Amino acid sequence: MSRPPTLVREAAKHISRAQVGRRLQKEAAARPESTQVRTSDGLVWMSPIESRLYEAMRAEGLSPTAQFCVEGYFVDFAFPDIRLAVEADGAAFHGGEARDRDRKRDWILKNAGWSVKRFHGTTIYNKAGNCAFVIRREVEAARAEVLRLQEEARRRRQARREAFLRPLRWLARGFRRRPKDGTGQTKVESHP
């Protein structure tokens, strides 16, 4: 039995992402200043500013996914449930060419429904706690919005269900048999 081409394509994408992820981790490990950080997904190599931001987010009670692949790009940290990507830009990313690449990448991520929060390395280095606070507020607001939308959708489904069942209930009431006077005889009740 042949598999549908979409499954084969998805499997190939998954393998490709895994290979790119391993290559990026190998490159990060080769940098002398990188450190291995224990995350919920295992050990991940991070730059000093990434590890500083990660620890600050953990201190704020957040659980970001490190090195998450979105639309073929690996973002530093992600909150997939609300489609939020967090990027920690070091000194190498402050230049013109890197900034242009980041703009293109942000545009692609935003068109895929993700929002992107970027923090410069100096800001993270000096105020990692403040960066994590901003991220936490963003995450809480987005999750509250998701819950509000889910509740609104539930209410709409309930209203549609009630609108559908209302005439059926009316008909069912019209056909109920009720005893007449206590004599044991029944009559069909009708409603105008």
C-alpha cells in the first residue's frame, strides 16, 4: 500500500528539521562561551544571553520550548500553544545584514500566525528579569484571549444547539399523553 504523498513530505520535513536542529546544536556547542542548559526537552546548548533569558523566564514561572522550528526557522524560545516566538539577539545580530534577515524571518513568522518578541543582548544582560516579565505578561494575555475565544465558541455552539432543539421540544410536549380527570383515560394535549 502506498502512502499519501503528504505523509511522505511531512516525514521528510521532520527528518530535515531534526538534522538542521542537530547541526545548529553542534555549532552552538563549538562556540567557547556556549553552555548546556537543562530544559524540559533535554539538554540544549545556548549562548550566555539565551541561557540568562531562559533562566529568567523559568524564574517567572514560564516553560518555553528552546530551539523550536517554525516555518523552517529555529526560534530561540517558543510558546507553541499561543504561537509566540522569543528571540535573544546578540551583538552579531545588531548589524544591517542580520537585521534585514531578522525582518524577513519575522515577516514569515507573522504571516504564519506567530508573534515575535525580540530582545537585544545588552537588554537581556542588564535586565533579564524585566524581559521575562514582559514575556510573562504577553503569554498571560494571549492565553486569556485563547480561553475567551474558546468560551465564546462554546456559547455559540450551545446557542445553535438550543435553537435546533427548541422546536423539537415544543413538538414533543405537544404529543405527551396526560391522564384526564383521574379516570385512567388519556388525551393528547395540543398547543396552539
